[in-house]
Amino acid sequence: MPRGPIPEEMSVSSGWLSAPVPDEGGRLSEIDTSVAHIARVYDYWLGGKDNFAPDRAVAQAAMREDPNVVEGVRGNRAFLARAVRYLAGQAGVRQFLDIGTGIPAADNTHEVAQDIARECRVVYVDNDPIVLAHARALLTSEPGGATAYLDEDLRDVAEIIRAAAVTLDLTQPVAVMLIGILHCIPDEDDPAGIVERLMSAVPPGSYLAISHPANDINSPGVRRLASRLNELMPMKLRFRSRAEVAAFFDGLELLEPGLVRGPEWRPDSDADLDNPAAVWAGVARKN
């Protein structure tokens, strides 16, 4: 789906969007464009237009440290599409909780899922005002399905589950999508505990999909990339090893081919396999 520019009623002035962005409850949130934000950095890497000079500066600096980062981010996005196609198709899932949505791109979760089954219901969660503004404008559901957007932080699992239950039937299986988000949660905030609480809130037959930047694939370039991003952004990122990412799936049945480099998870083509994405990825079932 093509991404549009920021709506005309929003303009950039002195590093802030001059018009605050209303959320669904009528609250107003200002968008600070004077510092880079990881969602807008990813948007730049994905070829989007919803980014600003500080985001582009960080993105370009990271590309100098790791020239594979752009293709890797696109490979991560391709994993999302393949995982959703499997979940909505072979696994028969009709409900998705996508946390850390990011600025809308091609092959968003609801588009892929509803292309397979129009009745799929999707709840997107993010806590960046510009992401939510674009999500509400661009991510519209197929008739018969539903799409909702929550302004919540991944750390606040109880509130996410409470609000998601307005759209999702939590007595029925849910696919929890944590695609490229857990590296934004430092160890001291207990990311494993967050994942455990999320999966405790959904019934047996639910699924967990994770992709996570690796610190043990192509290690020199990836280490430089992580270090550079952390130098340049207020949000600190934590890349993790395969063993650390595998721990997020504890207690769940990891599906074939297991926890692998993202492009190796059920690739559609040799082009998928050739992608250099330095991310660990997997899908697991709650029994």
C-alpha cells in the first residue's frame, strides 16, 4: 500500500509539528521532530516519506556502519508478511495483536491477513503519535473484518490487553506479533516477562511471532550499527543473541524451521534467502 505524506493540516515548525495530533480519545499529542525516532528511521530505510532531517541523518549514519541494513530491514518486513500468511492461511488464525506497528508500509498485517480471510480482526499498538496518525488514516479494514489502533507502550501489558479486548475475542486464538520491537526494551524492563504476560492473556491455540535484531550474525557490522544508533538516538536499542531470543519462546511450541535468520523462515524464493537481514525470527504455538 503506498504511503502518503503527512496530512496538509500538519506542518513542521521549529522541529515540532505545529498542529498537535488528536488521538481517538480526543487527547492532543505533539510530535517532536527535532530528534530521531526509530519508527521514522525505519520509514526512511523502507523508502517512505514520513521522516525528518534528524531521522535521515541517523539512518544514513547507520548505513555507513552497515551497508546491509536497508536490505535487512526489508527482509524483516518480508518475514512479517510470510508469517501472517501462514497464520491466517495454514494455521487458520483470525485475530492479530500487532505491537510496535511502525509507520504503515506495504503488506501491513491486516492487508495480508484479510487478503486470505476478510473477517480477520487486527489490533495495532504503538506509542509514537506520528505512527498512530498515519495508522488511523491509512490502515482501513476490509468489510467484515476490523482494524483498531491503540496508543500504548509494550511495557503496559495489562492496558494493552484491556483495550485490545474491545476488538478481539480473547477466548479465541490470537496471533501476537512482536516484529522488530523487543530490541527497544532494555533488559532492566524484563522483556521476557512482558512476552510471558502477553501470552498468558491469550488462550491455547494462540501464536507468537518474533523477529529481533541479532548481535551474533555478521557480528562486526551489526555491533557497529547498534553502537552508532545508540549514540545518535535517545531511545537505546538492545540487539540480542540467538539464545537470548530463543528464551522469549520458553513454554511454547516453536514451529519449523525453528528460530532462524529471518530470511530462512519459510522463504518464498531464492531472493528471500539471499537477503542479508541480521535478525532472528520464529513463530511458536501456545498449546
